[in-house]
Amino acid sequence: MALSASVVAGLQRLLGPAGVVTTLEGRLTYESDMLTLYKGAPDAVVLPTSTEDVQAVVRLCREARVPIVPRGSGTGLIGGATAPQGGVMVSLTRMTNILEIDLTNRCATVQPGLINLWLTNAVRERGWFFAPDPSSQMVSSIGGNVATNAGGPHCLKYGITTNHVLGLEIVTGTGDVVSVGGKAADRPGYDLTGAIVGNEGTFGLVTAVTVRLLHAPEAVKTALASFASLVEASEAVSAIIAAGIIPAALEMLDDAMIGAVNAAVGKVYPDGAGAVLLIELDGPRAEVEAQAERVAAICRERGALMVTVARDEAERALLWKGRKEAAGAVGRITAAYLLQDAVVPRSKLPQIMREMVAIAKRHNLLFANVFHAGDGNLHPLICYDDRNPAELERAQQANEELLHACIALGGSVSGEHGIGMDKAKNLPLQYADADLNFMFRLRRVFDPDGLMNPAKLLPSHPACGEGFRPSRPALPAGTWV
Amino acid sequence: MAVTTSAALADALRGIVGAEHVREGGASVDGVTPRWTAAPGTIEQAAAVVALAHDERLAIVPCGGGTALELGHPPARVDLVVDTKRLDAVLEYQPEDLTVTVQAGCTAGALAAQLAAHGQLLPVDPPGWAERSLGGLAATQGSGPLRHRYGTLRDLLLGVRFAQADGVLTWGGAKVVKSVSGYDIPKLMVGSLGTLGVLLELTLRLHPAPDYEATWLASFRTPAHAQEFVAALLDSTVQPNRVELLDARVCAACRLPESAAAVAVSIGTVEPAVRAQEGVVKALVQYAHGTVETMGASFWSAYDRALARFEGVSLRIGTVPGRLVETLGAVQAVLPGAAVAGAVGIGALRALVAHADAAALLGPLERLRATVAEVGGGVIVERAPRVIRERIDPWGPVPAPALAVMRAIKNEFDPRGVLNPGRFVGGL
């Protein structure tokens, strides 16, 4: 759909000519997030600088019944910040202020466009940090992290974004500005903050966020353990968790990934290993020392080929370098890949790894693994040749089979990336009709007109439409009605 | 609307849960005797009971341990108590996953015993926690000292099965520790007082129990010194699992040496790390001009019992750690007899007032609310005789835009107003 001239004029009146992008080349910049499989250029992009701007845009769009698509840094992996139905994209990249840092009360309030890492940078010298650390943290925005309830390697110990959001301000789909939560504990009423985090822009646009800050730990220790196979490494992960140790991060790379990383950044991981575990422990020094010994012992018991502990910050940085460069390094082994984000209960990790090997073999595909093993969150890159449509089809088939296997083991379709356009169709694997319908109705409370980021998160499904009636319990036959 | 006689309704209830599990009347809810009390034995029975009650427009009150029934506005009517005591099973416990799925009527104490055998815990410990049902703890967002390190049920509830107002069984969340699949329905349910659904099954995140734990009691001459200590502790690398304030009255109730303000700190990890941090804690106490004493292993159970023994009015004060002095000062100024304790590192305090009537509490509560409102905080009357809560809004004000959203959510999911009607914020 194209915007009417009056809507465009209205937007320009609100934000000035520099606040509205309407040229084709300008709009194409915003047509997709990092999952470029889904494309849809908005009819206009607006760049508000205040909550009032955002509210005025929502009201104008609502009046004209134009879809609204929020966008942070555009680093999502789910087809979330894309405009398949056109409409107005609201880019929050000009709302990057830190509104307050309150270390006495362990929190900060920021605008949504602030880059995740900038917040930690602002408090690091005083010994504090913001815990959620998606791999994109150098470029992703806190508003985007809130929208997708983003995770990251250190979420194993510290929890995901929602565990660190104390309050927020949102412009809902009805154009109302609503402040919920805040720095003080225990607000009366429903936990709207908790309900809003992870809404993927379908409830409205978050315009300010109050987050918990944590004091940096006294010590950090990073170890690397190599194993003959993925399955053995997975068994070591399960054993570490079962021993009551929750490392700050527990990441796994398989042989394909090790080869790619070593080729890209130099030999940081041992050749010939079927898998390596990157284990980070943080906390009081004595705790870290004791746990590092136990973790090393567990890895050896589970058949580790080698266990090394970084002796200094330079060695630690090198061990992480491989992990952080992994996504880029993968270009050395494949032109294209599908990225899975499913989760299994962590005790099922060895089992799903065996199934994954079987699926890869069955479809004659290369799977490269780099993932958050500690919480059972898989990230296989399913490699395919994008010049060969039959191979893409096989990759998609393998992807579906793996997802089904994860759900069959009691898992979840997404651990940290979210749903967007990409996984909406998969939600019915995890949820019954009544569950989907409950979500649909919750969304409608915030966005009765269905204008906020349409076609995202919920599937096209009868349970996500008006008039659906989930089945009710059978009542005994009797005379009372 | 169905028109049904009482006798026919009772028959229908018996038809669902069995005659022996339906009673005419039952234990009173906040002074109101219910018309019936039904104790379903399965979640399907619970859902059918709710469906029936919905169709008959009965006022449903979900009830677990029955220990927190004085939270919220007094009920105008109570037709049917859905008693979850028979829904007390631990359904799935995978120690190696650090997750457990329980039925809502399972008590925290019963679960703790099973978890302890595997060296794990569910760190939820409001006063008297062991007797409380997990469904009730989730519905009322109960919390205690351990929230300093582990957060509250908001951070621990991974998945939840509930009966919607019309009886439709619904699941939200996941059974794994990390999931962002759809809206976070468990968050909406925690603290909702059963007004959006009757909670029936909970999947919870567990934590490994520490290898070793030690507790110290730091005593200070003034609240300002205690606040100085807490600020220094929070700005250190020490990782305590509890940082709990005890004022002079709570110290006395625990038979501890009297001090104007004491802070109990516990650290749980491997023994060498506990020892290493002990030195830092003691140095920080000294820095704030306090004295410190090591407490025995039974300190926290004694503390729990002492708080649970307090009768009368219990106020939950939500503030911030940096306002301890002002908050304590405000409590002392308006409620001179009150005892105060709580998770001071989070700003979650409790004030316990022995003898109060509504007239004596109304003004002070308003002044206290005004003080903590300066940092966006509030005061919830967690427990008080009905006569007080008839005159005082137990929840305190909720900003109008947020309340409008809450009301819209309630209207969407319980348009007939059958789930705990009138008891939640804004009379929802």
C-alpha cells in the first residue's frame, strides 16, 4: 500500500523533513532485519526524537489505519523489523539518551535506541555492567533487546533481558503513553512490564526502559575443553549443571565451526577435536578458583582431550575471539545457511546432538554448531548452496525435523531470537489452540486495531482470529441447566 | 444466564469432583462463608468446576494454603472456593535440568524436602513459606530474604497451566529454562491474585543449594549507619544471597541483642569463597561503625518463625535501597509501634503493626505512601483485619493509564467478573 499524501504531509509536519524518509533508496535500507529472507520496505520511515513524537506518529497512523513497524538497530534474526504490509516504520535510532544512572539503587533509565554496550561502557569504570549480552551488543539497541527479550552467552547465569527490566514506558497501539514498573520494588497490579518485554513491537513502541545494573564480579576465569565428539561434550555440559555449577557462560563449537574459526582468525582452538566447550566462571575469586577446578575435573572425567585455562586477559580474549567471530567465519564454509534457535531441556542435549548428526547425514548436509550449551539453546547453522534450490529445500526439511525433535523432547521453538515472521508458523507446535488464542486476545488489548507490527509473532491460524472459541471442559450431564 | 437451584448446583459440583470433595459452606474467606467449597482432584476437574461456576456467574475464590486470604479488598461475595489442596503432586522433577513441574496445591515445604535430597532449592521464602501452596505464592507474589540473590517468582516461573474464567485450560511459557516463544504469560499470572485464571500447574526454575553457607548479623547505632553499610556492600564484589534489615523490634522478636538497625547478611557458595568474603563483609561493617556477630545455621528458620508469629497488620513497602533512612523514619513517625524488616538491598520491606484499627491507620498509611511515592514506590496492605481494608485501599494508587490497561486485560479475560471479583487493584 502507498501512503496518502496527507499522511506523508502529516508525518513531515510532526517530525520535519529530516525526520521522514520517503525516497525509494532510503526506504530500501529498512526493508529487512538480519534475516534477509523476509523483505518488505515500508512506505515511509520516521525518526522520532521523543516520546511525544512517537505518540503523535502512532495517533496519526491509527487515524489513517496505517500499519506501524518499530525498528531499533535492525539486527534481529527473525524477520521482525520489516514491513511486509508496508506502512510506517518507526526507527528509534535518534532516541539514544541515557536518562538516568542511579548506581545507589542499581539501575539506569535509557531511551530505546541506546546501543546495549554503550550502557555498560557508561558505568564500567565505576565497576558496574548491564548483564544481557546478545552477540550483537555492539550494535543492537536496548529497545530491540526489550522487544525480543534478547539473550546472550552470559544469560546462563544472569538471566535474559526480562530479568533485568524494572520498568518501561510504552506508546501502545491505542496511542496512549503508559508507564509501568520502575526502580522501586513490588508495584501493585499486574506485571505489565513482564508482559510487555518480548512483545516484538506488537503491543506498541517502548520509549524508555529502566534496567537493573549489576556490580562487576571480582574475578573471571575462562577455560577451554576439547572433546572427540559433540555428544561427549554435551554429556560434560549436563554433568557440569548436574553438579550444581552454573557458569556465567557455557558455549559449544563443533568441528565444522572450529575449522572455520581457525581458518578465519588463526589457530585459537585445537585441530582435530570434535567439539570444544568454552566455559566462563565469574564471581568472588575463591569461588571461581574452586569451581574452575571442579569443572576441569568433570571435563576430564567425561573424556576431554584437553583442558586449558586462560592465564591472563589476553588469553581469555583469544578464547572468546573465536566464539565472537564464529558467525563471520562461517562464510568460509558456506555461502548460505539457516539458523535454528530451538531449545531442549539441558539433560537432553546429548540425545538431541545424536539426532542432529543423524538428520544431517540423512539429508547430506553440513551442520555447523556454535551455541549456548549450558541452557540447552541450540544454534546449528544448516549450510546450503544458495545456487541450488533443491539443497535449500533439503535444508528447510532438515531444519523442520530438528525443530520437531526439540519440541518432542519438551523444548521450545526459540530460546532468544524470538518469533517474528520466521517462526510464527512453528508456535502451534508448542501451544494448543487455547494458548494461542489467549495470546491473541492479550495482543488485542494493547492493539485493538491490529496495526502494530502486523504479521509478526502470532501465526495465521484460526485461534489467532476473531470469534474463535477454544473448547471448554465437558460438564456432567444433569438437570441444573 | 442459567437459572439453577442451589441443590442442583451442588449436585453438579459433586458430579464433577465427587460427593466427598464438595462441602456446603467451608472455611471462611476473609470473614465471608462460601456457599460451597470444592476440592478437585485433577486439573480437568478444576477446569470443569470453574466452567460450571462461570456459567452460573458464581464468584470463584481460588484457595491454596489459605494463609494469604487477607490480601486485597474484602470480597463482596464468595460463592465457590476452589480448594487446590488435593492438587499437590510433583509432576516432573528432572534434577539435572534444574526445573520442576508441580500442581498448584503442592506446598513449598513439601517441594523443598524433595529438592533438598538432590541438593537443590526453590528460593522463595516469605514468612511461613513452608506451609504455603506454590500456586498461592505465585498468585500473591510472595517473597522473602532470598530474593536478594534469586529474584522473585517472576524470575522463577517458567511455565503455567491455568483455567481461564470460562474454564478453558490454558498453558503459557515453556518447560525449559530459556524460551522466548510468544508472549510471557507466566509474568502476567504472577501476582495476579487469581483474577485472570485459576493457577493449576507451575513449571519452576530451581537453583543448586550452596555447598556452604554462613550468616552474620551487623548491628548499627542508627539507620543511617545501616544504610551506609548496605550501600557499601552493594557497591562491592561480595555476592550475598540475603541482605535483610531487622529493626529493633524485629531483633527483639528474634531474641537478638537490641540495636537501632541490624542487617543480616548470608553468603552461600564453596567454603573458601565464603571465608574470603567474610573478611570483606566484616571490614564494611567496621567502615560503617557497626559491630558484627556470626550467626548459627538456624538463624534464618528462627527469623522466619519470628516474622510469621507477628499478628495484626502487615504492610509491604516497595522502595529503593538508597531510601532506607527516609523510609524507616516515615514508618516510625506515623506508626511508632511498627516493626520493620525486609530485603533492604532490593528495597522490599515489611512493616508489622501489632494493634491498629482503621481510623488509626488511615492517616499514617497515606503519609507513608506519600513518602515512598517520591521514588515511585508504594505500600500494599498484605494482611489486615477486614474492617481496616474496608476503609483503606489495600493496594494503594495505580497510575490511571496503567490501571486502564489492567482493567482492559481483566475485561478481556474475565468479562463476567467471576474470578476473585473486586479484590484486586482498582476493584478488579
